[in-house]
Amino acid sequence: MVPTYTGTMPVTFTRSTALRQRAEKLFPGGVNSPVRAFGAVGGEPPFVERGEGAYLWDADGNRYIDCFGSWGPMILGHAFPPVVEAIQKAAANSASFGASTASEADLAEKIVACYPAIEKLRFVSSGTEATMSAIRLARAATGRKIIVKFEGCYHGHSDGLLVKAGSGVATFGIPGSAGVPEEIAHLTLALPYNDLAAVETAFAAHPGEIAANIVEPIVGNAGCIPPAPGYLEGLRALTTRNGALMIVDEVMTGFRVALGGACELYRLEPDLVTLGKIVGGGLPVGVFGGKRALMDQLAPLGPVYQAGTLSGNPLAMAAGLATVGFLQEHRAEVYPKLEKLSATLANGVANSASSAGIPLTTNRAGSMWTWFFTLGPVTNYEQAARSDTRRFAAFHRAMIEAGVWLPPSQFEAAFMSTAHTDADIEQTIDAARKAFAII
Ligand code: HOZ
């Protein structure tokens, strides 16, 4: 029986420290994804042993209120029984076939029902694959080479998208990535988010050359930055007018800010949509989809090649189906509950910061949010980058020690789950109030 850590005694990291030392011999930086190393916040990264509902337990038995939800997928909390049962049932029939199954169509039909912009889709195994494939398709369909992305947005780690990217790239202050040839990086234009004039200028400077723009409709990877009123609609109109395609990357926002994601919230009709995270219920799934005529340019019907041994994996489909099915069936309760919990938490912490005289800007879109340590406003990456990252790091450490696990970077979004309770929210606000007194 692991002891329950309630934030009232000092945490110890003896086992996590030993596990980190072992991992450092095996993995670069001791991790399989850079932000997990806590490089930007310091302190010992806890090694997780198990999760249940809104909580994580580490190898030393410390319990945390989880405010990052595996970076988004765990909207229903950890080890949600219907998801666990679905995975177990699928696993009993074998983990992989490399051949088609009915479960792929079952999940695809649900996705198509929630995202009117998606008539046909492909399953892949990560968000990175989804955006990379969507871009190849957009280039093929338009016969153009240039891609427009927005500063601080992160669309996975394919070569052409690691230009002024968010997430770990912003966290570690890497302007691009070594190993990406200039010739490839030059085909990507990175423009400020929430700035339609910049998009207009780019189209004017590259007539007939821009294949597509790709946008996080609500940025999550520079911290949470919602779109200014009319921004996405304006982007849609400008893109159409210039014969380019609009790719809306809903890897974070899909099924999160609404069942139909940001497309539903803002009544958007992009040419291509990418999904990930929640759609796989915690298992590795990515999706790219759009209008039938566009998607039919993919092999084997068309000349655009894209493939994957584990695409449509039956365990991943089962987890996705259980998660999306639950969200679809209970949308009337789920989204209002997430909104209420998230608003209470975000505002409670913001009020504590204000009482403590700490400059804090709270950005929130439903159940994703970021507390930026700056006076704000934060409407683009440049403004997010003005945050006091040292203070954020101190805040993060104090919260971890109080049993609350926030994403370990100022430039990431936090996530709420339906498993969080009012008591969890109260405990988190209280932890923040105490943290503000010492940072
Ligand atoms: N893409 C995730 C959110 N920024 C982070 C996952 C990771 O880099 O480990």
C-alpha cells in the first residue's frame, strides 16, 4: 500500500533520484521527451508509479494532484474504468494485426460526427505524424512549397515545423533545431500569432507560393493563448482568398475545449484538421482528416504517400473509442463541469497572486490554462516570453512540494480532468497561496 501524500509533510525523492540516475545512463538527459527532465524548473523530476483519477503517485509514494494530464489526453482522469476495460478487452484479442479492423471505422465515425470539416481521415500514431502528413498533403494538393506557421505554436518535431516552435523548443530557448537543413527551414515562414496583417503581408510577399498555414487555434504550446476575436475567421478568409489551405491543429484542443474542439467553438471550416492526445484516450493516436477529395489524394488512391505499421492499432482504437464515446454521451455534463472547476481554480490562484502582489496573467480556454508570471496581456509568443521564468520555476517547485504537479514549463498549458474534485481545487489554490508567500 503506497502512502498518500497530502501536502502536509515534506516530500522525499529517494527512489526518484535513484531512478533518474539509472535513466541518465540510458536516455539522453534521462528522458524520452525533453520537457520531462524538469530542466526549466529544477528540482527532482518525480518518477511516476501509478495514476488514478486526478492523482499521480511517484516511486517514493508521494501523491500529486495532476494538473497536466499527460499533456492533455487524460480528460477523464487516470485509469478511468471504461477505458481500462476497453484496453483489456482489446488486448485479449492481440495487441496488433497490421491489418484493418472494425474498431478503426467505429472511432472514425465518431470523429466525423464531431468534426464536420473531416469527411475522411487517416489514423497515425502521434500528433507529429498527423501534422507532418497534413502538410505533405497540402503541398501536393496545391503544388506549392511554403508553409506558414505561428511563433510559439508547436506541431510536433518534424523538420519543417521546428521553426520558432513552442513547447520544449521554447522552454529550452532553442531557436530552431540543429539537424534541420536551412533549405527545409526556409520553406517555413513563422509569423506572430493573433496578427492578421502579418499573414496578409506574407501572402503578398509570396504570391502563389504558400501551400498552407498551420495553426493551433488556441495556442497551448507557448502556454495557453486564446485567439483574438475574429482572428481565426480572418485567417480562414485570407487563406481561401490566396488559394492556400488552412490546417487547424487540434491535437491539444480537440475534444478538450468542446466535443468538436476549437472548430466547434469558433465555427471554423478548415481544409484539414489534425487531432491527437484525447482521441487516443492516453494511447498513441494521431489523426489528420479533411474533405473527401483532398484525402483521396493519399495512397493507395492517390500519389501522396503516408503509412504506418501501428496506425489504427486496435488497443489505441479501443481506448480512443471508450474516451470519445464517453465524452459524446456525457457532453452535457462533462464540459460544464470542466469549465466550472477550471474557472474556480484559475481565478482562485489569480486572486491569491493579486493579494500577494505577484504580477500574474491568467489565460484560460475551458479546461486548459496558463498562469504567466508577467503583467500581460499575453496574446502572442513575444509577450509570453516576457514572463519571469525564474519565478515560475520557484512556483513550480513549491507546488510540487505541496503535492500539486503543474507542467514543468512556463510555455505549456495545464489541463483539468473530470476526476478533479472541489477539494482538489481548494487544495491547489491553498498550495498556490502558500507558494506566493515564498517565491
Ligand atoms: N507536446 C506536448 C505538449 N507541449 C509535450 C509533450 C512532450 O514534449 O513531452
